[in-house]
Amino acid sequence: MRLPLLLLIGCVLPLTACSTPPKSTEEPKAVVDPVPQVADGGTVKCNPEVLEQFNGKRADEALVKQAVAKSGAKHVRVVKPGMAVTMDFREDRLTINVNDKNEIERIGCN
């Protein structure tokens, strides 16, 4: 009695993998991070001219906050060696590349 039941289950389970899900009537929507706007209607941009002073310094939380404040960026990312990052360009983002010792090797707006 058990063997036929196990054989039946073994035959039915693979068939369920071949079934298609029900079709949705809604179109999938892309998730897009909106570009921040300032009060006068323009967009927020990062200012790269003020960032050279941070090269070679240790990237602790206080220094990162200071760099964000001086640059005018709205977003920041700290990139460590071997870390995967997106290649999209954002005018309002500050990217800080650090080495193994957490020292800033490159800092810029993108």
C-alpha cells in the first residue's frame, strides 16, 4: 500500500513544477529612486571641488558625515576593496573608495 502511494507522489510532484502561474492583469512597474529636488525646482548636486582635502584620511563616521555636508550630496556610499557596486551615475551621491586600512583612496561625486 505504501509503495504505490510513494510512486504516485513521486510522479505527481514533478508535474506540478511544469504548471504555469496565473496571469496577472497588471503590468510590472519599475522601481526608480527619485532624484531629489530643491526648493527652487532645481536638482541637488554634489560639489567635487571641496573633496580633495579628505584623500588619505581615515574614513570614520564623523569624517563621512563631514564630507557629505561639505559636498552637498544627499546620498553616500563607502566602497571597500573587492566590493560590488552599481555603475549608475547620480549627481546627488558621494562615493568614497577606501583601502584595507579604511583610508580614503578616492572620493568623488557620482
